[in-house]
Amino acid sequence: MATCPSCNTWNPDDKVVCWRCQTPLPKPEPRRSRRTPRVYWGLPLWAWVALFLFFLFNLFLPIFLRMGP
Ligand SMILES: [Zn+2]
């Protein structure tokens, strides 16, 4: 809910101006949901994925090379 700064009348949240004195109401601050990047054991998820891919690459590259003609 919002209270009119001019006449102290209660106004519903969706009201832009006071229904009593037509004073523009201060907008309630929008709640910002801060997106904190997910961190696992000190590293963000993309870093773990990159490490995993790097590990897989190193693990399978010799196999692929051996499979070649
Ligand atoms: Zn008012």
C-alpha cells in the first residue's frame, strides 16, 4: 500500500495519483531480484563446464587419434 505524501490518505498500490487530492504518488520501489551467478566451490558453473569439456577433450583426443588411419 502507498500513503499519500500530501494528505496521508491510504491508496492502493496500483494507484498513480491519490484518489482524494490527485497528488502523484511516489512509486514503490520495484523489487529487484538480484541474480547472483551460481558459484560452485569457488568457480562459476561455466568454468566447471569448461574444465569438464577440457578434461573430456584431453581424455578422448588420444583415442580418437589412435582410431584414425
Ligand atoms: Zn492525497
